[in-house]
Amino acid sequence: MLALTLEEFMVELNDGAIKNVGPNNKAVTAKMFDVESAEARAFGDKRVKLVFEDEDENEIQISLFPEDVQKIVDDIDALEDESAVFD
């Protein structure tokens, strides 16, 4: 399941074209639950792309620098040691 929260979001639909309406102060939060597949792969020369897909084929792609990926790996290692999630 993919849940999107859109704030200050307004667009104009005219003859099939979508156009931003109002100031560019929009924000979005994306949450994906029940992930069916997850993978990491190289993205260009300096980044890692994380790709997540659910059963409905919704997809989220996230591009991170290696140091950010390492922080996530460290967080997961800590969870393995400290949390019941991995029991």
C-alpha cells in the first residue's frame, strides 16, 4: 500500500496537461507498507539507489550517498542487537 500526503497542493488540469497553481511551497510525504521487494543498486558514479515495490506494483526509489546508506546499515545492526524485531 502506498500512502501519499500532499500539502499545499493544487494543480490545474487543462486539455490533459497538468500545471502548477499557486506558489511552489508544496510538500509530500510518501509511506509504503507491505513491501513485496526491495533492492539496492548503483546509481551513477557516487550514489546508491534503493528501490521498494509493493504488491500493487507501486514503486518508491530513493537515491543516497554511500555515507547515508552506511548510517542506515548501522541503524539496522543496532536494531538486530537491541530490538525484538529480529527475534
